[in-house]
Amino acid sequence: MALLEREKGTAVTDHGGSLGRARALFPQAPEPWVDLSTGINPHSYPLFELPATALSRLPEPARVHELNAIAAAAYGVPSALNMAAAPGTQILLPRVAALVEPGRALVLGPTYAEHARAATIAGHDVSEVADVSALADADLAIIVNPNNPDGRLVERETLLELARALHAKGGLLVVDEAFMDVGPREHSVARDTGQGGLIVLKSFGKFFGLAGLRLGFAIAAEPVAQRLEAEFGPWAVAGPALEYGVKALGDHIWQNEMRERLQGETARLDALLLRFDIPVRGGTPLFRYLEIPHAAGLFDLLGEQGILVRNFAWSSAALRIGLPGGEAEWTRLERALQSSARQRVLGHRKAI
């Protein structure tokens, strides 16, 4: 690959959540913005007072091990030794991709763009494929499950079969389960990583609504997980992230109640969109995926009213929309959709 192509392949693209970008696109939009462009839970885990030592002292290795043990239990993983904690899964991506000698990396897409970028940084020749069966030809195969942005799900047995095939030839399957906390958890392969040839990534911030905390995990066979932890060295996870991870991952009552709440709010969002003839094509309980001919117009109209949703360079018809965070945001979204519907009707009449 030429240097220019390599540099283009490693450029960071937009991922939603940038209010700076939103203000530049829509400078006249009313404030405050309603940011529906991410898949982050708008109802965060309750904040609590941190012990002073979380900020004043370096994190203790015993606290990291405690976090890994609690996370292992939460994710159904056999041992804390299968867990490698990190300051967010984003920083894990190129390190995980580098566990395989540079070769052919295939990403099941369209999906989260950072996986392809990270694999390129690790030296792989990266392509995107639409069929999971094509991943068997890879040295490094990457699947986001459930997928971002459309919620596509690959069943557990399919993933395990692929992992076995790749492992037999020295390859690796990476499954990003960032949204499995709100997905069909029976299809999680986190508990299967001990077989080798398989790494699962878990994001803390999305489900718990604390994305700024920066905490995530790589789950792998013990030697691989321990190698990743060794590469990070001591104190990779900050004290505040350790404290929130320990408390929130161990709080199963909050987790179960939140899953029920998100299911209800997802149904509410689906019904609201359907009222305005906007069908939902997929998603998860943290975001909905739309494919509509007037997506660009809807993105602009919502943006002009201070509501940011996620659009995509790879499809002019695709949008992703997250959950409003409270009744005021629900009201603003409803009014904006009403305005959009009126403009579409007027535009149709003019065309006639």
C-alpha cells in the first residue's frame, strides 16, 4: 500500500457525538443541543462520591484484579485472568489487531469504522465484506455483534465455528460486543474465549452511560489477556474508572431495571417515528437504525432545530437515532418530526 493510501486509511472519521461539528453545520440552531447521534445510554449509572485515594494515589493492582473479577462475573467469563482492563476499548483495537502477523483483515460491514482503521495501523490489508461466510478467508476477522449501526446479529454457534476455523490456521476472530449489554446475551461469546482464536471486546461506557470515564475490556484466553495487560503496564486504568467499574458492574439490580427501561423507551421511539411514517429498519435498545429516501433532508431539518442524529458517508439513506434523555428532549424531537412531516407534505404538493 502506498504511503498516501496508508495515511488515508488511518485518518479518524466522524463517529457522532461532536457538538462542535453540529454547531459548525447548523450555526443558527437553538441551544442546548439534543444529541441523539451516539449509542450511549442517556440515563447514566448514578454518580457517587469517590474516595480521595481514587485521585490522590496510583491504582493498586489488587483493585484492578477485583475489577476484572467483577467484570468476569458480569459477562459470564470463567476467570478474571481472561480479562484485560483498558482505558476504553478504542485503545485496544490496534493492539488486538497486532496479535496477528500483518495479513488479510476482513471486517463484516458496514460497521464501526475504527476497526478497519486500527487493523490498517497494525499493518493489515483491510477489506469490508457483507457476508459472514466470507470472513473464513481472513487472517484477522472482525465482527461487531450486535452491529453498529443496524443491529445485525450473528448467532453464537456461527461465531464459534468461524473462530475454530480461523484458529486452526493461526488466525483470529475479534467480536466487538459493545452493545451486547442490551442485546440477546445468549449469543455472547465472551464465555467461549478460552478455546483460543477468539477475542471479545466489551465497552463499559455505553450501557452505563459513562462514556467519558474511558473503561473497557478485552476478553481472551489467559495467555493473550495477560499479554495485553503486560503491554499496558501498571496503572492503565485510572482510579475513578476502577471505582465506577467495580460498583456498576456489580450492581445487577440497576442493570436489570435499566434493561427494562430501555426496552420501554425503544418501543416509545419506534411508535413516535412510525407516527410520522418513518419505519425502523433495525438497531438495539440504545439506538434505532433508519433507511429512508429523505434521510439527508431529515438530518438537516433536525439539525436546524438543534437535534443531532447520526448520518453516514457510505449511505445517503441511512440514519441512526439514539434515545432522548428526558421529557423535554422527547417533546423537542416530536415537534421537530412534526415540522419535518409538514415540509415533506408541502414539498410533495409543490412537486405535483
